[in-house]
Amino acid sequence: MIYAKTLSELNNPFEVKGGGLGISLVNVNVFRKMAYPYFKYIIYDNDTILSEDLYFCSEARKYGMNIKCNPKGNHIYEVLM
């Protein structure tokens, strides 16, 4: 866990559970390992929502992939194998 830090204070990529994928870099082999559909919008019975981005991250983690935030790169999230 990382405590009391802001992204501007961090220099190295660190693992996260998920995040928005608007400016992400995903290796094509990630999609080859995962089952289709890769993105799904889910509304639960209690009206909570799981966005397409977080669904993808959740599924990728189930397949053993790590999701990292790169605070110093030109992109924010990387899904690494």
C-alpha cells in the first residue's frame, strides 16, 4: 500500500486494482488470454454499476494479469502480463 503520497511524488509504477482506460496501454496478448467480451457494463440488482473499464480490469486480474499505474509516463494505466 502507498500512503500519504500524490502521483507527482511517485517515480515508479505501482499496482492498482483498476482504473479508467481512456489513455491506457494494453498488450495485445492480454486480449488473447481473456475470454470475450472484454468490456461489459453491469447494473446490479441494488442499482450499483460496474463500468466497462473496471469490468475489464477485474477480468484481467482473474486471468493473472497485473494492472499498474505509471505516474511518470505519457499514459496512466498499463496492463502487464
